[in-house]
Amino acid sequence: MQKNFKPIIEQLQKSARVEIVFGEMIETKDKSIIPVACVGYGFGGGAGKGGMGKKDTDKPQGEGQDGGGGVASKPMGIFEITEEKTRFVPVITFKEILIGVFGLLIFWRFFRK
């Protein structure tokens, strides 16, 4: 079963790099910008063997195996590098903004006097 996953893992390792998803580092004469991402992998698989119905030897036996994998990538921000300083600029998604606003509304609702 491990040999079945090897080509999948190798392909995901090639495709799940920050550069592939968000681009290469950008350099100008006074600034460099490096994209930063969170990349995660997931794999699963299983195999089974057993009879179908009664345990008669005349009956066909069931057998199978399967597996799968996936990769996810999320932008985290950029590093901006100049001669004066280096700073991290985070990416804030619309979903994160909504969660923050909703949290503030709940806080205001329950803790106002």
C-alpha cells in the first residue's frame, strides 16, 4: 500500500510550494517582497478483506483497498525587506474581518451597562 502513495506524495511535494501558489520573491532596487503561506497535507487509506454473507467457502470473498491525499494552501502575508527594516505584513481575509466584527458585537451586547 505504501508504494501506492509514493507517486501521490511526490506530486504534492512538487505542487505545494509557496512559489507555485503565490509567486516568486519580487526584488526591486530598494525592496524585496517574499510571499508567506501555510501549506498543509493530508493523507488517508485503508484496506479490508472479508466474506460476503455467510462464512461458506463457496461464497465469494470481498477485498479492497483505497487511499487519497490532498493539499491546502492559505496566504499568510508577505515579508517586506528594505535596507532600513524588515517587516511582516499579514493578509487579513474577509472572513477574519467578519469574525472580528461579530465578536465585538457580542462583547458589546453582553458587557454594556
